[in-house]
Amino acid sequence: MTRPDQRHAAPARHVDAHAVLAALSEPSRYAGLGTLHATLPFDAGLPTTLDRLAGLPVLIVQGSADRIIPTELEARSWTYLHESSGAALTAHKTPGGHGMTRNDVDVLAHWIAGLPAGPSPHDQ
């Protein structure tokens, strides 16, 4: 649980969709959302409306050979984040599958290091 004065980057991986759910339900509480080989939970009843994540830094890493996540769900997540979410998006498509690689960890670490300090854009 976070205190009202705390903000966190919410990394998500595999079946741990809790971070994605939290960020979609209350984007202003988070400094960013990083998803590694995960998707958005479109069937969870949370808003995925136009500009829902406006200004929120979001990292998405997907494997082009992923055989775990259905292709249509990956594509829908990729499209929403690129075209409708309003997120400050960083996106990487890797040649691998569903497994996390050292490169994925490096991409995540670089992205986290680049998150702005201070209030979230939603706090303005």
C-alpha cells in the first residue's frame, strides 16, 4: 500500500497484472508503468478510454515470437498504448518469446532511471 505522498513505478510481468490494473484504475498514483511481456487487462472492466494514461510514462516490451500471450491481445495492447492511451510511451519489440532477457532488464533499468523526479504529470 502506498501513502498518499508516495509514487511508484509499477512494473508488470507475466501473470502479475496487478500493476497494470492499479495503473489503469488510478494513473495519478504512479510515476510510470513498465510492462515486460504482459498485456493490458481489457476484460477487467477498468477504463481504457482515450487519453486514460495521458502523460504517464509507460514502457512496453513485447516479444515477436511470444507463444504464451495471444497475438490479438498483444496487438490490442500495443495499439491502445500507441494510439489511444495518451501515455508518454517507450516501446520495444524483441525478437524473442515470452521469457525475460538480460536486454529486457537493461531496457527496464534505463527507462526507470529516466523517469522524472517530482510530481506526476497527473498531479499538476
